Amino acid sequence: MPSFITALQGGLPLVLARAVFVAALLSMNGTFVFRALIAPKVFAQMSPVLVAPIERALFRLAWISLAVAGVGIGVWIFLQAADIAGVTGLGPTFAVLPEVLEYTQFGHLVLWQAGLLILTGGLLWTRGPVGVIAAAIVTGTNVAMQGTHGHAMAMDGWFSPLFVADGLHLLAAACWVGGLLPLILVVHLAEPEVGAIAARWFSPMGKWCVGVLAGSALIQGWVMVGSLTALLNAPYGTLVLIKTALFVVLFGFAVLNRYGLAPALLRAGPEVARRRLVRSIAAQTVAGCLAVLAAAALSGLAPTMKM
């Protein structure tokens, strides 16, 4: 078994629950950002009859992401409370749960996040442009708040450069990785030329997100890892290398999609090109989910800056 798995605080189930919640949160925010910034440009090239099913699919994706986030945060709270209190079993964990929520920083912050999920559900019923923008802001706030559970908050507190880098890292991941499933829906449901337009409009935002992700990751790595020895020999460093490799894979898929597969939608055989692009974006999404899992595992490991 890899050393970083045995070193995880709280165990693998806690890491998985946190990762599921974060992945669903990124998907929610990415969907709303896509609907607010990318979809209007795409819909302008389509008839209202063709827009309607894509619009429904985007909101269905947002509802599914909200439901998964609700389950994820519930399981995460339960397992984290057991870890904080040092108890096992359903009965003892339920017994300490109210105290953990009332008297710990984790409890206070996660209740705010749960409240933002409820607010998001209310905004989903509106469906208008104002509601979409408000939902993007609310879910973005929730994404940024996830940084309050990380090492940056524990080390330097609010508004430190490390904490700001952590928040920007999460928001960039939401806009880029969280926007991949909406992009798949448009490419799959719209005409091939419209799918090519969607990929082209998604690319500039993706480039900005890649830059923010790379820059914030360098700041985090410089502070948290601390040395080449720690990077190569410590469990924390091993996971940083794995996450970096997944980022390279994500970037490689982005280049392939934008400059290889998306333009093929405008040439002969667009249906074949569409299937290839959908499969490629789906594989990119899987790589993104694995990166989220690696990030969740990093939160359960002690940084190695003193090695």
C-alpha cells in the first residue's frame, strides 16, 4: 500500500467523502459559470427550439451536482466529527456531532457551507439570468470557503497570501474542470458547428484558469513542500507529484480538444469528430476528478516544509 494512504489523517473514507463534496461543488459552480459566460454566446447561434433541451440539461446537471454535494457534505461532517472526537461507530458519532458543530471551527464553517447549498437550491428554481449569476456567486463563495479547511488557513489565517492562493486555486479549478461536463452537454446535443463554437469560447477561460492554477500551485508547493528531499521522499511530496502529473494530463487534453478535435467538427465526418471530442472531454473530466481526490488527500497529510 502506498505510504501516503497509510499516513492519511482520518483514513481513506474521510478523504473520499471530502473529495465527493468538493467535486460536486466544483461541478455546480462550473455549470453556473458556463451558463452565465459561455452559453449565451453559444445560444445566440442556435434557434430557441434547439436551445431548450440544452438549457434543461444544464439545469439538470446543476440539480444532480447539488444533490451529490448534499450527500457528500453530510457524510463528510459525520466522518470528520468522529475523527475530531476520536470515536467510532454510529451511536458515539451522533452523540458528539452537536458539540463538534457548535464548538469547533470546522463545525462553524461547514454549517455556513451547508447553508450556501440550501441557498443554491432556492436560486435554482428561478432559472432567470439574475438567478444564474447569483447562483454562480453563491457557489463560488462556497468553493472558496473550502480553502478554510486546508493547511493554508491553519498556518496563516484569513487573507494571507497562501490562503488567497488556495482560494484562487479552487475557483480556477471550478471554472475549468467544473465546466467540462456542461461543455460535453453542448457538444453532444448541439449541431457540430455550434459545438466547435462552444469549445472555442471555453478555451480563453480555460487558459486563464490554467495560469491561475499553475501560479497558485507553485506558491502552495514552495511553502508546503519546502525542499526537493521532501518532494521526492515524503508522502506529501509524492501526492504533490501525482497531482502535478494529473494537471499535465488535463492540460494535454485541453490542447488536443481545442486545436485538434474541436476544429474537426467543422470538417467532413462531423459525427465521428463529435464522438471523439466527447470521449476526450470525458477522459479529461476523469483526470480532473482524480486531481480533486489527490487534493483531498493532501488535506489529510501533514505538510513537509520543515524537512
